[in-house]
Amino acid sequence: MSDRETGFGQRRPDRTSIAGSYDLVIVGGGIAGAGVARDAAMRGIDTLLVEQADFGSGTTAGSTRLAHGGLRYLEQYDFSLVFESLQERETLAEIAPHLVDPLTFLIPQYDESRLARLKLRLGMILYDALSYGKSMPNHRYLSPEALQDLEPAIPTDGLQGGFAYHDRQIEFVERLCLENVIDAANHGATVLNHAAVTDLCVENGSVVGVRIDDELSGESIDVEGDAIINAAGPWIDDVLGGYADEQFVYPAKGIHLVVPKLTDHALTLPTTDDRIVFVVPWNGFSLVGTTDTEFDGDPADAAATDADVDYLLKEVGRYFPDLSKGDVLYSYAGVRPLYDSGSTGRASDVSREHRVIDHRDDISGLFSLVGVKITPYRHAAEEATDMVAEYLGVERSCRTATEPLPGGWGHRSSGGSLPQSVVEHLQKLYGSRADVVVDRAEHDERLAEPLCEHTYDVLAQVTVAVEEEYARRLTDVVFRRCTVGYESCQGLDAVETIADHMAELLEWDDRRKEAELEWYERVLERRTVNAEQGGLKRFDT
């Protein structure tokens, strides 16, 4: 089996290996930039991917963690967007089967008009039609009794029946982003996290490179690039700086609440302001979201406000009246980089279609990829890479729709002597790469130990994160390589163990380790909803 199939990553590159000239420099290592890096590298384009924080730590991590067509976009007549998303939903299930799971959604209907019920039924028929060739069943109508049998937790007063339909879930979307990064590196790309592009270098109306400030070393690095793709998400306009006269991003904040598990199925619930919210079973809890409000500020500081939390609890409280702020384990937030088409309406009315922008009228060789959603990220990346490939004179075509991601090749680890529950957990996170973790645990029994009682994560995952998955900060591991940060303890019971092991691997002194622990605590504080009730919380799943 080749390295490409097993998906072995590399250590984070140093200054010497970064400096030089590239065909393409990609600014932003979220799902959009990672997707472009993979596509470009597979076409033989010499690529550098630069991310100011950690891969997948921004908008990607702030998502609802679904691979879906966007049922509500039918009301906005965005048929092409729904069609694209439904097709890409199937592609994701093919190239990353370990990360993308089927999920049944229920739409209960209460005291609604005959016209409203007919409208929803027609929407369901159209949703199925736009997803022809899909691997999941069509929708079905459910009587009040059938709906109650499927989901006893929903209220019965006024229940008129409803519908069941099928989409998919990406429980740990951070690892989907990471696998794109790993595969890009496996195909020759250079990838760098915790390093910010602070300036574009332009000569005679053409982009010639970028300046990079490395957060970890404190060094500045100038690299040459024949083309630049700005895939910096909500920071796209900041990267462009004075090189563009208009604003391309409409920043829309969305928050989610993590609460004790409410249902066994996902619910799509209409709101009083003509939106929808989801209640999604996730990691032993329920994920409630999302909001959609215009955001003004640094996207890195986005967090749930009291108004955001109260809004979600009020809307979901119509169906689950016992749910209160005291039930919220934590929240998380992200800022969507919607394409700014000049809309003056609500954030929820702004188009969700992405755009690839060629800035040739201002700067030749500079492109921006705006408004990318999780589900169609691969296709958006293909469009952007096609444009850049044409500019660079590269004729190779895209293969990302048919070639699996590193963990998607189908091989399943035997797990060695690890408990079956741990093996299944590793297979879900790593797919055919699970042996990368299992082999380490088999050779060093210390690495087979669980990080804490709340998780199936083991210490070997920390080693793999550092040595093969570019983790350099404590929060990289807690929230984006492992899953312990999303368990009931939020990583509090594991963080000292992880920090000690990272200190050993990365030769941290006590001062650096304490700084990492302090930053982790700041991240937790930003997620806390109940600060006035004692702050950080644990509860059992």
C-alpha cells in the first residue's frame, strides 16, 4: 500500500523548506483552501497552503456539521445551489465514508394551513427530484401516530403529522478539512499552519508572492508565487487590503448550543421569524442551531451572546419547553463568509452561492474564493482550481470527485489488542488510516491509555497529531485532532495529559506549556454560556 493510500502526513515545515517559489499560494486553510490545495496538488501544481491559525479552526469548525442540500434554499428558488449540494453530498459519502454518515430528519407540522402543508409536500418532492441517483431513500409522509412512534419526545398537541427525509452528517468536520490538507501534502503541496499572510507582493500589476509571519517562530518569510488564491473565509477582504475597491464578504455569524440529547432523529423546525433551526443528535448530545446575524468585528472573536442563546432557546422551547439555559453544556460560533451581492435584507436572505473572483482588472494572478459552504466545498475548489490552472497553463483535470481522501480507501484496521470501542472510534475518525494510531499503541502500551474516562481517544492520537497531522498548539489536538474537547468534560480531564505529552514531543519548557494551558482555558471561556452559574460545566452523556 502506498503512502498516498495510507495517508501518512508530515511534520510542520520550517523556514528553510518554506522559502522559495511556488506556482500557487493559497491563503486560508479552512475547508475551502484545503480543498483547493488538494485539487491543485493532484494536478501537479506546486502549491503552498498557509493558514493563520490551525487548519479548519474558523468557519469550518463553526458549522452545523451536516452534508445537506439546504432544504430551505428551495424557498429562495436557489435550485442550482440545492442541486449542486445534493450531488456533492453523494460525492462526500464516496470519498470519505468514515466521516460522512446518513441522518434521518423529521419535520413535524402543527396547526398549519392546508396550503402550508401542500407547499412543504411539494418541496419534499422537489428535494428528492434534485437528488436523483442518490444512495438514500426518498422522503415519506408520516401520520401523527407514526411521527410520535418514531420520536416520542416531540409534543403531540396540535400535531398534524409531518415528513421524514434523509441527508448526511459530518460529526467531526475538522477532520474532513484535515484529510484534505494531508492529501494535498501527500501529493506534493507544502502546508503551513499558525502563519499569517500579512501582505501581498505586487509588481507591475501582477501578484508575485506573499509575506508570511510565522506565529510559532516569530519569523517573517517572503515567498514567490505565480498565482494566489485568497480563500481566507471571513478574512478575505482583510487579505485583499487596498488591492480591491469593493467588499466581497458579507459576514454572517451563526452559533450552536450543545445540550443533553433531546431526540434520536434530527429535527427541522420552523421558527417564528420564518427561518428554520435544527436539533441534531451529535456525539451523544443534541446540537441546536443555528442563528444567522450580520457580524461586525474580528471573526476570531465570534461567540454566542445572551441574545443569540435566548433566541435559540425560545424557538426550540416551543417544542421542548423544559429546555433552559442551565441545560447548555457549551456553545460555539462561526462567521460565514457569504458573497456580498449588495443585499440590504437580513443575513438569512443573502445568497449562499459561492463565487470565484478573478481580480485581473486590479491585479493579475490574484483570485478569491468566497461564500463556500461545507457540502459543496469540493466542487467550489474544483471551479477555483480550474480557473487558476487555465491561468498557469496547466491542462490536467480534476480527480477529487473520484479519488478517496486518505481515510476513505476502505481498509479497516483490526485494532490489535485495543478494546473494540476504541477501535470503532479510531475507524470513525481515521478510516483506513486507523492503523497509524493502532501501530503506535501496540508498540508502546502507554500510548494505548485513554486520555480520560469521558472519551475513547488514546494517547497515541496525540503522537500522530504532532508527528503526522501538523498539530503545534494544545488546542489543535484537543479540538481538531482528537474529539475529547467535545466530550462532557470538554477536555478538562485530559488536557494536562495531552500537554505533558506534547511538551515531551515538541520540547516545550514549563513556560510554554503553561501558556498553552492558558490559551485552552480562554477558548473554553468563549464557549461558556452559564458563566454566572459557575462557568465551565460537565455533565454525563
